[in-house]
Amino acid sequence: NAGVTQTPKFQVLKTGQSMTLQCAQDMNHEYMSWYRQDPGMGLRLIHYSVGAGITDQGEVPNGYNVSRSTTEDFPLRLLSAAPSQTSVYFCASTLGGYGGYEQYFGPGTRLTVT
Amino acid sequence: SQQGEEDPQALSIQEGENATMNCSYKTSINNLQWYRQNSGRGLVHLILIRSNEREKHSGRLRVTLDTSKKSSSLLITASRAADTASYFCAAFPSGSARQLTFGSGTQLTVLP
């Protein structure tokens, strides 16, 4: 199994540009999440999904959209990039909810917005 | 707001010594997990402890949970240089809908 894959690994955007961060998993996990990691702040939840067609907001959803059309894929869209969105983005998947299962993380996408 | 807060923020020890990291959280929880992150990498799951458990072991790792004090600790025994990484606790609040909340991490450096 490839586990959780993310593309691209690095991205530089100009303010106002849009882009999609890709995330895919091959473990048939129902639950998937997007986090951002800023220096000294740990991970903060952006959006999550508990199955195909079902998404919900996390702690810091503003400026981001998600959709979940298949179990495998969970893309994150930045609508109009801002310097405050400079961060490292991690996608994760897990077998079940309520924190009862380990999360599998992708390698991350390092995004810089100038 | 972050549920888990680790202490200390940074820890430097010699190889062979034990490393202890602490995590405090704010509300009652279902479960608490610990993760490791090597520099420039994604997080890797270490251990999960449920709210009705007090202690759990996995190899050189020992995790304790004190729900009355809303705190957990991670002990790494006989540390190695390869243990150098950031360690995060992640708490799952009771009654919440599927939102694991991470602390800001402890940066552990093990000197050879």
C-alpha cells in the first residue's frame, strides 16, 4: 500500500491565486482530514470528511474548500491565496471516528504565498 | 483552540537517558494519542490510550493517563539519537464529532 499520498510537495503562489492540494489514500479509510502546521502551533484542523459526499469544517476553515466524491480522494482548494496561508499542509486518514484509531499522515505540502 | 499542550517545549538529553514529555488537556476526553514527527516529515502514530486506561507500553515507550488531572505523559527509555524528533499529543474530546486536537509539541534532541 502507498498509504496517504500528497501532491505537490512544494508550491509557491502569488497572493490571489487559487490552487488545489491533492490527497489520496489506498487503505479504504472512511475518515480523512486536512491540517495545517505553523511553527510552534502544532496541527490545526481545516476540514474533515467522514465518508464520500460528507464534509465538515474544522478549527480554521476560512479560505479553504473541500469535497469528497470518492473514498480515496480528498482535495483541498485554496480559493484566493493569502500570505497567512503560508504553511505546511498535511492530509490524514483513519479507519474510524471518535479518536479510536490511529491517523495515517501524508508527507505534507509546503506552501508559500508571496 | 488547542486541546493538548505539551511540556517542555524543548528537551535535550544524552543517548541512553530517559526522556519524559507531558501533555495537559482542557476537557474530558475519549482517547489520547501520541505522535512523532521527524524533521520535514509527516506525523507517525506511536500509541493510543483510552480514557479508561491508566498506563500503556509499547517497546521503549510508556504512556500514562491521569484523567483527574487532565494530563498524560510519554516516557522514552534508553533514548537513541534516532529518537530526535518532535512529539505531539492529540486528544479527542468527549462528545465531539470526530475532531482530534493536537498540541504544539515537544522538540526532543538526543545527543550521541
